[in-house]
Amino acid sequence: MAKKDLSSGNGMIDLGQSEELRVPKTAEIVADRIRKRIIAGELAEGDSLPPEGQLMEQFGISRPTLREAFRILETERLIAVSRGSRTGARVSPPQVSSVSRYASYVLQSKGVRVPDIFEARLAIELFVVRRLSRDASKARIARLRGETNRLEALNAAGETRAFIVGLTEFHQVLVEVGGNQTLLFVMQMLQNLMQEVHLRLLTRHREDSAGDARKAVKSLDRLIDLIEAGDAEEAARHWRLHLINANKKVPYEGTLLDLLNG
């Protein structure tokens, strides 16, 4: 296949009149180099960046340029700068928590309704349950059973709030042992939001919280049994009904904004 000739006849590359190449500022280039080292794990959490003088010499830049690079990285929450401190800038690797709160704000501002996030969780977890059932290692099963044992202990102790938090955490652990890191990131990003939603909804519906808790744990145990048996379709069917029924117990058709700010 012949290569397309992009030359304009004078040795220059013609990208078209609408294309404008923006040359990055020096501070952006410096920030990018430091950012890549943080993301690659070459700089660990809590590590101090070299002193300003050393960095200025290393990159051949002025102090204002270096501090502009620091501001970029600080805005991205990749470093924390202690003003007036000899320790200077410390590394803070990317954290899910950095985007979790902002994601909640975005969903609220979009007028997203509560059933919408439950439906998204259903889609993610049914995929994970089927995948897990086809590769149910002993370690994965043990991890899940450890969570249900913890939930049983919390319920027996009457720790209602901790039980609710633990129940939402089970959903995250389920996705975690499923092995798909991208889906896990999505679940982690929504974790705090889901916990808050559950707490708000269950505060409004307290008819038989202890009985519901026992039924919930029994249902989780049933799911784990089906996964361990390798019955992917039955596990997915059971989990679909579990999630639908759980959502029916705390009916709410309003928006996240109304629920969380009402």
C-alpha cells in the first residue's frame, strides 16, 4: 500500500490549514517527565523530589518555570508541595479517591437517577460472576467467604452501619477477585457513592433490617456456592434476582442530587 505524500512541495509537511501544532511550554515538558516517573512507580508515595536547585540544574530551567511545573503536578494531585518547608515537594501517586468524589459530582450534575447506577452495577457484576464461575480458584472462593463471615459477625454484633458498608464492599471484592482491573477501577470509583446511597435509602426503610441482613448474607453464600460449582448461568441468574430484589427493598426513583442533598 503506497504511503500518502504529505509534503507541500517545499520539503515542509502540509497538515492542512485547520491544523495548528501547539508547542508545549517548558514547564509542561518538565511536568510530563516527572509525571511519567511517578506513574511508572520510579517515584514512590511519600518520596521527596530533589531540591529545587538540583532540579533546575538537571532540566536547565529557571525557578519560575520549575514552580509552574510543580503547580501543574499539584493540580493533578501527583505531588504535594509544602510551602516554606525544607522538604519541598512530596510524591502522591494517582489514587482512585482523587476521581471518586469528582465522579459523584458529575453524576449529580447530570441529573442521574438512583436506578441508573444500580443498573450499571448489575451489568458489571453479572459479567464478573460469569467470569468467576469459569475460573473459581480456591483463593478467590476463600476471599469471598471471608467477606460473608465478616458480614455475619457484624450483623450478630448489631453493627448496622458497619454491616451496610461491608455489604457494599462485598460488591467491590467480587469485582476485585474477578480479575478485570478496568471494571475494578469503575467499582472503586463508585464505592463511596454507593455506600452513601445505601445508607441514605436504608435510613428511610428500617422495617426488618436484621431479618434482611440475614437473608442478604444467605444469598451471598448461595452465590459463592454456585461460583465454586462452576455454574456460570445459574450464578448469574441468582445474582441478578438478588440485586433486583435488594433494590426493590429500598425503592427510590429520584436523582442522586435529590437523595444526597435532600
